[in-house]
Amino acid sequence: MEVKRVKIEEINEVMNAINDAKSFLKPQSQQWQQGYPNEETMEKDIRNHNLFGVYLNNELTCVAAL
């Protein structure tokens, strides 16, 4: 496992993780169901060096804005 900053080239993988999380949360909560976070938010976090990813076998598995 490795934790490192996400690169802008990984935005599609980031959004896949975000959309998976939205789907998981939907039956339990309204969290993340009104359009946040979105691709614009994630790109801003990446450009500001605030978005980190957890990588397993070099595959992005989850993200966190810190």
C-alpha cells in the first residue's frame, strides 16, 4: 500500500472512486447526493496538492482531500 498525491492525469480514476462512494452512500444517506464532490472540485484539490490517493499494486483504490 502506498499513499501519495494524485496526479491530474488520474482524474478519471478519481471520479470512478467518487462515483462508487456516492453509489454506496445513496441507500444510507443523502451525503454526496447533490452533485458534490464533482470533477471540478477534484481537479481543484489535485492542482492545490490537497488530494491524496491510496494505491494497492499501483492501482488507485481511494482518495482523500487533506
